[in-house]
Amino acid sequence: MIASKAPRYEIERGHPHYPEGLHRVEQPPERLYLRGACETLGIPGLAIVGARKATPYGLNCARRFARLAAARGIAVISGGAIGCDQAAHRGALEMGGKTVVVLGCGADVVYPQRGRELFEEVLATGGAIVAEAPWGAPPSRWGFRRRNRLIAGIARATLIVEAGLPSGTFSTADATLAQGKEVLAVPGSIFAQESKGANHLILHGALPIVDDESFEDALSQVFGRSTVIGAPASLGFTAGAQAQNGRQTKTLAALVQQPLRVEELLGICGDEVTEVVRYLSALELAGLVTRLRDGRYSACA
């Protein structure tokens, strides 16, 4: 069970805190069980979901776009699962934003177990944990599929950051489309199994998110011109790093795509090995890059 002293609520249909979007989902829940701040459900939210067995690329996209959304005062909605979901929740928390965890078990049950620390932090920072299953209900396969329609219902739009084909993530996208809401998707390599689902969604009309600018445009389209509550510069770069001709930005962007060796970064972020190593060292100190056992460098989740 979750140890937090956060209050418990049971929110029935018709209650002021019952999310308006849930009235339009298939079989709207008659009652929601919630730990934390009811008010969080009233903040305009973006669902960010993706693969459990996520790649560094998927984890970094989930975290990065969650931070951008949180910086605009948008709540991040996800399912608390290992992988992209937890990366999205953490990204929102890093920006001091609000996030809602929607579970497929009781709202007082820790599942997965590796989410315990995250769930406690969500509650401690004014977020919420929500479920339609009653208190103490154990996790079940059907519960998680039903959970996905709630994620889509609470949020105004859904961003798919990484998904294979087939994928359980698609049920969230399907529920979003069924409610007439926008589906956004991050494209990936045509050779990556983990990106086939997201690429497939884009092929069939999902709005492609190819960089920060396209994401900001999508947020403006869905939410309007929200007031920024956090500094976008907090995305991991110090002011000094941003001033260095964008070299660190290019380095991190390359490593988000795939792990690389120092020599493979020549020309991307510098023309000399010492220059590349200097930028990599700065990114390591910032906690954005890690060196793998085989000598390659990878972006951190």
C-alpha cells in the first residue's frame, strides 16, 4: 500500500471534481477513487504514454516533452507504468508541474513496485493518483486496458512517444480518437520495432512531433497560449551550455537517437576529440549523459 498521508476521496459522477472528459468515454465510471489533490483533475492535461520496454530514445522523449508541457502549466497524465509512463511523470515533477497517475488497480495499491518512490513524490507535490477500481483492488490485465480510456478521458490530447506494433498503447490512442481528441506521435527509425506503432499512427493522421517547436505548436493548438510557469532552459542545459554555439544541444540530440562513441560524434559536436570530450564531460556533470560499459555514450532517461 502507499504510505503517504495524502487524503482519500471518492468522486461520483456529477461531483464538481469529476473530469468532464470522462462523461464521453466508453462506460464512464460511476465513481473515481483518488489519493492526493482533487484540484489536479481540473488542470488542463496532456496524456503522455509509451512502451514499458522503452529505449533511451523513448524515455528521453517522454521526459523532455513532459517537462515542456509542465513548463506551460499543463498537467501530465499517464499510467505510472515502468518505461515511458514513469519517465513522463518524472519529467513533470522535475519542472515543478502537476501530474496524475491513473492506475489499473486500487489507487492505494503500489503497482508496479518500482513506482513506490515516484507515487509518493506525486502525492507530496500536489498531484493525484486515480483509479476506478475500489480501494485495495489488485492489478489485473482487464483493469489496465480499462485504465487507458480514463487516461484519454481526463486529458485533452494524447502524445504517443514510443510504441511497438501491436501495442497496448494503441488502446489509449483509440480512446482518444473515439472522443474526438488530438493524437500526437513522436516518429522513430523505420528499422526500430519500438517505433513501428508511433510511425503507423502518424501514417494514419496523428500529428507528428519532430522537435520542440512542433510540440509547442501542438500545445498551442490544443490548449491555447498557456502562461509559462517554469523556465524552458531547465530542460537540462545551463545558461553557459546554451551559449556554446549549441554544441551540447547537438551532442545530446545525437545521443538521444542512439548511443555513440567519441569518434562517431566528430563533426556533429566538434572537429577535435578533445572538444567532443569536453562537451560530453559537461553533459555527464549535468546528469544528461552516461558512459556505457562498451565505451559508448548514451543520453540518460
